[in-house]
Amino acid sequence: MSDDLVLNPVAGWDVRTVESMQLVLLELGFISTPFQRPEEAQKSPIYALTLPQAKQLIDVLQRSVQAVERAGISSPPGPKH
């Protein structure tokens, strides 16, 4: 992973549906500073996903979780104490 990659930990999410439009709505709560508490999480825009997009996202997330689980626990790169 690149050192200049900015990460914002996810602190929660809200998923809703709009059945009449066949949409899945996704809003993420995220932490933007190291001092921010989860209850102070910022909200993302509300993303509207079509059913095919939602299914594809589910598939990508499942494959990513499986890849991380297969890799097991390892120490981060760098000097060891």
C-alpha cells in the first residue's frame, strides 16, 4: 500500500431501498481525523446503486474478504523490535 494513500476508516453505514425505482441507497459514516470519535463520524453522500451494481459490489466485497482471510495475519513491513 502506498504511503501517500489517505484512509478514512468506516464508522458505520445506512442502507435503504427504493423499491419503486429498484435502487439500493448506501450512505457511509467515516472518520476523517485521528481524534474523531465514531459517534462524530462524517456522512458520505447517499450513493444510489442499481440492482446489478449492488450485486456486483456484494461480489467484489466477498472476494476481497476471502482474499484477506486466505492471506492470514502478517506483520506490517518495516523493522522488527
